[in-house]
Amino acid sequence: MSDLDEYVRPLEELGGLGLRRPYALIAFGGWIDASWAATNALRYLVDQLAAPRVAELDPELFYNFTDTRPRVVMRGAGDRTVRWRQGRWHAARLDDEVEHDLVLFIAPEPNLRWRTFTRVLLDVFQQVGVEALLTIGAVLAPTHHRARVPLRGWATTEAWRLALRGRGIRRNAYEGPTGIATILSVGARERGIAALSVTASTPNYLGNSANPRTSLELLRAIGDVYGMRLPLADLERGVRSYNEQVDQLLANQPELRAEIDKLAESVQEEPEPPAQQPPSAEGTGGADLPGGADVVRELEDFLKQLRKPQDDSPEET
């Protein structure tokens, strides 16, 4: 039995999707998904592009369910359904003038068997003909919610490194503990598939509430680097509302607003790992975009923690 037969449940014939020289977009929840910016960005695209689910990854071997817990959902009186948190592939067929279609993959970062997990993902991407894959993520950093969203990235080929530089994405020179996205990129390079990674910094004083602005900037970067126009109008409207609500709340907290506004004058970007790990049980929880109202309700509590020291490394799993 092959890895695909054992670990992947196809919902369509993967070899017969008929995608045109597809590019892949990948987001993992958890360690490198601050403010759910990466996973929510891809969920937004799945909805906007009406991208059907084409395959699912069996979570049994790759997740510790006491850490990456399934969720129970009530469908009616006495009707409780368990939803397992697992990886899912979606296929998006774009307009005729675009040369490349998209394959989107969203999953919690796996707890176990990273090498097998990487091998299975790359087998699927190769089966559907992916020519390049781009993983996105976000880290908490002392950056202002209205300032330019800092982006860092790296790529396995010079052509894609030029594409990142052309977008103004700074080189990510981080060394240290890493996530599954890096393992996947290295594995792709070994198979001759170009791999890129883009990470955004998102304001640490907003905590891990969904931040649609960071999601928007990640999607804008994807569109520029991949050379395709993505449907971002709905998200742009949500971001405008989000910014206005955050500003309104800060207007009633002048001392905190003054402290936060200093970030716009002197920003020291925080590289990965994030200063505070997003709760893994919520890493792919799917907070609805744009999510501005939910953020504002929680913002005040996070602002109270602004002066408190934070751990520089994520929790051990």
C-alpha cells in the first residue's frame, strides 16, 4: 500500500483534476500562525474562489489529539458530531487569462512523524502537477496596526528569490527551532519543486485575535509574487472597518494609545519564533473573516498586558 493510499482520502481523482500548471498555497495553524493570519487568509481564498475540497489527510498518525483536539458540534437536540482537525486540499481553477491554477492546503501543524507528513504532502502536490509551492505564516511583533505590515521571506531558487525582492519582501535569515513549513520547503527542493515562504509580522498588543489586515497583506504578497489578481475586495472592506474600530477603542485609552503610537515611529521587527505561541487548540479554529468586531471586544484585555514581559520562545509540545 502506498503512502497516498494509506494516509490520503481523495474526494476527486487527483491525477485527473486538469489543473493548468498549478501553484500551491499552504498554511499551517499553530506555532507560526499568529492572529490566525495565514490559515484565515487561505480560508478566505477557498470561499472567494469557490475552491472545492479534493482530498483529506487522515490525522490519526500525525496529531496528538490531547494537544490538537477535535471539536464537538451540536447539530440538533441530542445530535453531537465530532470534527477532526486535519489537512485538506482544495483546487481553484482561475480565469482563462491566468497561466496557473491554485492548489490550497490548510492544516494544523502536525505533532508527529514530520518526515512522513512531508513525504505524503509532496506526493500529492506532485500528483496534481504543482510547479511551485508557497507557505505563509505570521508572528507576533511590536508593530503598529496601521503601519506597513513587515514581510520576510525566502525561496529555494534564484528566480523566486528575485520575485520576493521585487515585491519588497526582506530576506528571512532566521536560524533556530523551526516549523513544518521549513521542512516541507527543504523536501520540495530535494524533489526539484521550487519552494517559497513568506512570513508577516502582526501587532503583539492585539494578541491572537483574528487580524484581517495581516491576512490581507499576505494575500497581496501572494498575488504579486505569483503574478495573479486575487479577489480581495471583501477583505479590504473588512480591514477598513477593523482599523476604524481599533482606533475608536484606543481613542478612549489615551495613555495606551500614546504608547502604541510610538511603535509607528520606531519598529523593531520580531523574527520567528513568535514571542507568544498561538494556542494550538485554536490554531486552525477558523475565526471568520474579517473578524474586526470580535477583535475589538478582546483588545482591551490584551492592551493591559502591553508592559508585561513575554516569553521569547514558544511552549514545548
